[in-house]
Amino acid sequence: MKVLIASANPWSFALAVERQMAREHASDTVDLLDLWSICSRYSPHWSRRDRVIERLNRKIARFMRPVISGREITGDVAPDHAAVPPVPQELTQLRQYRVDDVPVGLAILSSVFELTTVHGARTPAEYGGAFEDAWHSAHLSLQIGQAVAQLGYDRIYVFGGRHCYSRPFVDAAVEASEVLRYEQGGTGTAYVITARSLYEPANLARIIDFYPVDERAGAEFFEERMSRTGSWDAHFFTASQTPGRIPEQLRGRPLVTFFSSSVDELYAIRDEIRFGAFASQNEAALALARICRNEGKAFAIRFHPHLKYKHPSWRHEWDFATLETLGAVLVMPDDPTDTYALVRASESVASCGSTISFECSYLGVPNAVIGEALSSAMSVSDTVADEQQLHEFVRSPSLPPDAARKALALGSFYKRGATPVIGLDVGEHPNLSRVDGRIVDPVRFAVQRARGWATRLGGRAPANRSGIVEGRVTLPSGARYRAR
């Protein structure tokens, strides 16, 4: 078998997985493509400072070249930067933008939505410098994928496959080769791998179903989230909420609650954003508000707490005034209302893909997903597609058979992980990671240790200006991506 490892991300996790793949193909010919150096580093995921640090760290040379049995092909497929078309002046057709039938526009949008959280931008300037970088990187990725497709590989491994630096490469290369995409699998030291998109609910449900369920670990996952003692994300979203608090006007009445999702996150993983027959979450919420008014039930909308950290353009989707006129109680992202108290007070819950669906089913609260989502793909939630089905669900809420037990599979996946990554030690901080006992990132390792010493000595640690932790963008509260 002729195998290519396309190293697109210098994150320690990615390097460890790729070394593992190379070793699993010890009897095959394994070539290496340093996709980072000729494409990924131009994307908005990394700053100039990060690019300099990665050059100094020499991760590909230190970790990948020694484990391949074939040759490095990076120089053979180097793209032509001059062939990248000019950045468009307006973006109304960007979702439909394709080059040689490859959806380059979707790859660009996936990255800029995630990094800037700007919803519905009409011009590149609204995304700052992120757009131009993503545009450039995506077109380079396409060129490289087209070149690789001519080289006759049986199998190609690449990280993720949805960003500007990887999706065009995947979509072009898959015409001639089997392309396997990998990502974190539940924990930071486990991975999942698939030939299909990792972000399709049905495919992710199939992947999770492949792994054995530890029901005790699954229950522990949900109990930690609801007690705010476990996973960082739940604590991050709910730490400022007042336990037991729900709006007074919702007490003592049959209650239906709608939990919104953060749409910029959906744009990052779906090619088309619809919610069943509804074009937006607002349309679905308006339908629910009318139904609840006619059925004499209280109706609340819990806007996702993460939205308080996002660009304010998320509000453009919503008609707050009409919702309130219909009797909806709007629980805004920074409201101290207790999410889990609201769930427990509800006779039914609707969402557009939020993880709250799993928590509802774990608690035995009837809930439905409007459209397609992981919880419905795992038979943890009911599915509704239009206003009539919503009405039927509100009148007679229910759960799929054995929904609470099925929800434990998600908790087990996040607590126990999927396939272990061999040789990866993440240490106390991602910047301190080691692969096969060797420090991955000597530059950031030294800086992180210095911060730790400063903190222990009672001093103030130096600020982390990079905004990057092992290839992942981290934005401080309320921050926007800033053009360089």
C-alpha cells in the first residue's frame, strides 16, 4: 500500500496520531507531506509570531521525518501563490463558491466563522484580516490536493478536514485516493478517524456507537456538568448562574423551553444551515411561541451562554420584540438563570442541536431536536421538522425508548475517549506536551515553565499574546479576532 501522511497541524496531538499512523503502516510505503509549511501556516489560525515559533521548533523534521519509510513530497507539490485569485469585494455568493467543483467557499467560511464569530458578513472587511488569510490558504490547499491526486496514493491521512487549509485538499485528493480524517475523540489523548465528514451527526453517532459504553463514566459526565464540577466547558458556561434560579413568571405553569445554539459554531461544521422546515432558529422559536400561547403554556428561550463571548451580530437572527409580544420569556446569555433548574422545571424542551438535549434525556425530560443533530441520530431525542410536528410534540411530549441509557454513550465517550493516542503526554498544560517522552514545543515549553515559576513565586505571569495554544485559537472574554 502507498500511504501519504499530510501534516497540516503542528499541534502535539496531531503529531502523535500521525506518528502512530506511520508505525501502523510499517510494512507499507509511507510518504510525508508538510502541508503546514506550504499551506496551513498562511491560514488565520496562526499569527506571524506563531509561524516564527513553529519554524524554530522544527516539529516536522524532529517528529515526522524519522518515522516515514518513503520520502517527503513537499517540494514536489508546492503551490503557486500567484495563481490565487483576488479576494472578492462582496460575499453574498461565497457559500456557493466552487473551484473545479470543490466547495472552496465553505472551507473559507468554516474558518472565518469559527475565528471571528461574525454572523452574516457581506464584505471581507467585516472579518478583518482573517478572511484574506483564509481565502489564500484555501486556494493553496486546493492546488496541493489536485497535485496529490495525480500521485496514486492508496490512502491519505490528514487532521480535521473542515478548515480552509485542509478541506479543499481533502475534497480534491479524495477523487483519487481514500482520505481518512482524524480528530480528538472525546478526550485529549484519544482520536477518531473516518473517511466521511467527522461533523455529520449520523457519522459521528456511528463512530460513538463503535466504542464500548461505560455507563458509570457516562453518568459521572452528566453529574459533573450539572454540579458544575467537571468538564471545563459546562463550568465555563454555567459558573455565573445562580443555582435553582428561574424567572418568576415561569413558575407554577406548564413550561416549554427552547435552547438555542451558537450559529457560528454550526456554520463551522455544516454546509447548509437549516432547522427542518425552518430557515433559522428564530423561525422555529416564533412557531413554538405561537403554539405555547394557543396551548396556554409558558414559553422560555434560553439563549446559549456562550453567546456573551461572541460577536454581537448573532442578534441579527432574532426578532426579540415579536417573540416577547407572543409571550416568550427571553433568558439572555448573561442572565443568571440556572440552565439545569430551567430544564427540570420544563415539561418539554426543544433545541436546535445543543448538548442540552443529552442532559434532558439523562434527566428524563422529554425533548425534541428541530432538524438534524447528534442526539436525534443517537436516538436520544425525538426529531421534529415543521410546525405541525412541533405542535404534536408540545401537546404530547415524549422521549425515544431507553433515551436516558442511550445518552450515557455520549458521556462515556467524553470521559473514556475513543482510540488511545500512543506516546502522547499532555502534562499540566498543552504547551508542556511530550510525544514519546520528547518535548514537542521547546519555545512555548520554556515560556510556560517561566509563567509557572513566576506564579509560584507570587509574581505576575507574563501575558500570553499569541492567542494560540497548540494550534487552537483562544479568545479572551468578549474579544474579537483582530486583523494583523
